[in-house]
Amino acid sequence: MSDTSAKGRLGALALVAPLVLFLAIFFAWPLVSMLKEAVSDPVGSRAFPLTAAVAGDWDRQSDPPQELQQAFIDDLRAIDDQQLLGDAVRRLNSAQNGFRTLMGRTMRAVEEQPQGPIDLVEVDKRWADARFWRAVADSTNPYTDRYLLAALDYERDASGRIEALPAEASANTAILLRTLGIGAVVTIACALIGLPYAMLAVSVEGWKRQLLLGAVLLPLWTSLLVRTAAWFILLQEQGLINDTLMSLGLISRPLPLIFNRLGVVIAMTHVLLPFMVLPIYSVLLSIPRNLMPAAASLGAPPWRAFLRVLLPLSLRGVVSGSLLVFMTAIGYYITPALIGGAQDQMISSVIAFYAIGSANWGMAGALGAILLVATLALYAVYGRLSADRAGGR
Amino acid sequence: MRAANLVKLLFGVLAVVFLVAPLVAILPLAFTSSVFLTYPIPGYSMRWFNELANANVWRMSIINSLIIGTGTTLLAGTLGTLAALGLRNAGLILPGLFRTAFLLPMVVPAVVLGVGMQVFFVHLGLANSYAGVIAAHSVVAVPFVVVSVTASLAGIDRRVERAAASLGAAPFTVFRRVTLPLALPGILSGAVFAFATSLDEVVLTLFVAGPNQRTLARQMFSSIRENISPAIAAAAFLFIIGTLLIAAVALLVRRRTERLKQQVVEV
């Protein structure tokens, strides 16, 4: 079965091939098409193919050459797909205001004179302005960095320089920072609970350890949706937590626990805590049990033995767990969507909004690309850490 | 020392309560007779389970979840098991690369994958189809199958297979009569994980499924969002019971493996 002959090698490849093929089609290809959406801008090149062919010859500074103008007129004559024309006008108008009326007038002129050259400046004075020609020429480039720049709140000005968007139009950096912030708070909360929890689980034996581990595994096995629904029930205004606190007389009116940041952090900490506890637990298990008594016998008080022996040794587990929690947290969608308010939505919600709510694939793709790169980078660090651990033993 | 123990006990109890209490708290609400998802419960009834069984949206979503879950289990189970068998073969080139590639779907954020699938499935003609949803769920379920089957294959003593081969069994016979029965528990628990993953999947479903492929999880998601009712608690109850059943199956399977291995050792 495990021969390394050519036949065995081929057999092994044949066994993994179906899954490789499946993931190539249904996993890799979708990610590639998402990345492509982030940089593609196909409308102009599809609507104005002749213009696209000559646009590269123009330096964008001098007056637009005659052949560019003629190519554009020929393109307008050839276009018969009204949907495509509408998309192209919208695309041009988003780059340069005024194209909607300009194109309406130009199309009428082109229809009236189906042959020969037309003096476009005579049709509309705006065609004498190089900015409009620049927008036409730029729109024929099938690739764009517009969405990626907009995802980070930048844009290109008329001369192509990259500049920051005005403050009132820049929401994405704030959401990216918020995503990282919520991820960090959840990671810290998980570490603060997870480290002592794992230490406690290692320090006890028998049913106590089983109970502690079971309490971590049960939520891990339970549907994420059920856990989120459960927190919804607990945190709501007439929820169990508020009712209990009020009947104990600790508070006189319900605390706002849901549709805010606190609720999101509580629910996400609950959901992600197992990913912190389990790596720390497995690291702690591998620490020889006689180290702490050894430290004590050498005269270290318990707190000192903890700080100097156990904590440094368990740090690797904390780092692994933190990476895992943080990486998962920044991609979360369901919990913030159901427990959070409008001010607690993370990058995934914005991506979903662009993709489902407004069919803006370019922005969805650009923000998705940022999230994907961040996640894969964190995963690479995590993989390196666990490989070190496996190799170091 | 006693104070330290008390702190430990208190922390342990609080942490366990934090982890488990939400899951316990939602269960009784499945049996409430009220239309509100709040305590105290005025009376007990099965009305919300009736709602799940009889209201069209809920019934359809349960049926859809079963169809899509079964499809995902078969597809991801087959692909994952074959791949795990291939990974075990020492002759495979670049095993580390393949292993990493097979685990990547667990890492990529669901929303990112969802956007890509939505764009791509339209080109493929798979948008709003059962096949599309099953393919999407299989992508995220297959790592669990690979991990589970790989683990159970790693536990098989190679000498048993070599003994069978040396006694004249053809490679396929060795596989069918020796490897497969020993790996079966891992394959089954992988299949269970695949089904559970499909059952719980919301985000990809949101992107690739049409109104006709609305699953139970998807239905729960939108009803928590739009019109929260105890039907959610009843659905959650079914999920938790399902989880306990899955855990029981996993436990039984592990027992069985250990017994099988015991037998092999004794032989």
C-alpha cells in the first residue's frame, strides 16, 4: 500500500486528484474571481473597443488626437446594446461629472449623421476639455485600482495622483480599525479567561478535568447560530441577565447589553474561547509536572515559580491561541450582525452589504481582498509557530 | 492556601457557567406557550415545535437542510476520504503542500469565500441551485473529513496490511478487507462532521442559495434578525439535541475503534 514505486506514486496522486480538482474549481477559482472583481473595470473596454485600441497612443496631456475622436465616434455608431451603453455612461459619469447630458447630446448627433467625421466640439463645447477625453480613455482600461484605493479611503485625482478621500466620504478605514479593535479586545478577553482556565484544567484530575474540558468542547460542537441565539436571549432587554440583576435589586432599569459593543464582545468571547483554551491546554500538558515543585524546592514562592517557570512556558500556547482567535474574529459576520448595532459592524458586514445589498462587486472584492490577505498572513505566522513546535520536539 | 483554592473554585465555576449556561438557558424556552422569547415562562406547550413542523417556511427549510446536508456528506465524505488515503501514501509528492491546501477552506473568512462563490457561480450557472449550495458546503466541510480520516488512518498498524498482502491478498482486497474496516470509524465521524458543518452553515448559504434553497440555519438567521419568536428556541433545541446525538455517535465510534484495535493487537 505504501510503496514508493512509480505505480504507487501515481496511485497516491490519483487519490488526491479529485479533491484537488474540486477545491481548484469551487474554492480557488471563486477566490480568484473575487480578486479579479476588485481590480476589473470591463465596461469601458467592452463598450468602446476601437477607442480602447488607440487610447494607449495618447499621452493624456496634449489635445486628444483625431484618430481617438474618430474611434470614439465609430464606437458610438456601432454600439447597439442599450444596457451596455447605459453602464458605460454611468461609469464615465462616476469619473467625471456631466457625462450624462454630454453623452445624450453626443448620441443624438451620432444618430443624425451615421457616416463620416463629426466635429464633437461643435456638438458640445465640453469635448474641447481634455478632462472628458481623459475619462473616456481611462475608462477603456479593463483594470483599475479604484476599488482597492477606495477600500482604504484613497482616490486618484484628475491628474492621477493618489490622495486621501475627504473625511465625510471615508468610512472604510474606520471600519477596518474597528474590526481590528474588536478582534483585539476579544483576543485579550479570551486570553484573560483562557489561560487560567487551561491552567486550572491541567492542575486538576479525574472528573473535574473532564468537566472543564467538556465545558469547552460542548460550545465548540454546538451550532454557532444556536450560541448566538442563546446570547440574544440572555442579553436582550427583558433577558435573563437583566431580569436577574433587577430582581436582585442591583439595578433599577435594564442595562443596555444588546445591539452594542459590549454584547458583541461577550458573545464573540464565548464563541471563540475554546480556540484559546485548547492550544494552551495542549502546551501545558507537555510541560513536565515536576517543574513547579522543583522551583518550589529551590526556594521560589508560588507566585515567583508561576511568573518565571509556568507563564513563559505556556506563552507559546497563548500566542498560538491568540493568533487563532484574532484571525477568526476579524472575519466574523454572524455574531456582530445579530448582536451588534449599526456602530459594531465589522468588515465582513460591509463586504456582505456591498455584495448582497448593492451589487457593488468591485468594492466587495477590494475589501474582501484586504480581509483575505490579513487572514492568510496571520495563518502563515500561526502555521510557522506550530511547525516550530512540532519540529522542536 | 485555602483562599487560593477558593479563588480557583470560584473561577472554575464562573467560567464553566459562562461557557455552558447560554446553551442551557435557551432550552426551556423551546417549550414556552408565550409568543415572547423571555423568562419567566408562563406555561409549557409544544406549539413552537408544531410551528416548525407545519409553518411552510420552517418545514421547507428543515427539508432543505436535510437534502443539502446529505448531499454535502456524500460529496465531502467521498472526496475527503480518497484524499486522506492518498495523503497516507508515502509515495505522494509534496504531502505538506497538499495537506495545507486541504485545510485552507477552514481559514478563509466565509464572507470572502461567499463573495467569490456568488460571482463565480453565476458564470457557472450554479447560482440559486441545490448543486451550488452542496458544492459550497462541501468546500468548508471537506477539511473536517480529511482531518478525521487521516487521524484514523494514522492509527492503523501497517503490519496488519503487510501481513494480509504477504498472505496473497491483492492490493484492493487488502484495502477492502483490512484498511477500510479499520478506517471506517474515522470516515463515519468525518461524515458526521460534514453533515453538522452543512447544517450550521449560514454565510455561504446567504450568498449562493436562492429562496428555494433556504436552509434551517439560514431561516434561523433571518428570523433572529427580523421577527424573533420562540420558534428559534425550538430550532435551537433540535440543533442541541442533534449535537448531543453527534457527540454520542462520535463516542461510540471511538469505543468501536479502540475495540477493533484491541482485537488486531490480540490477533
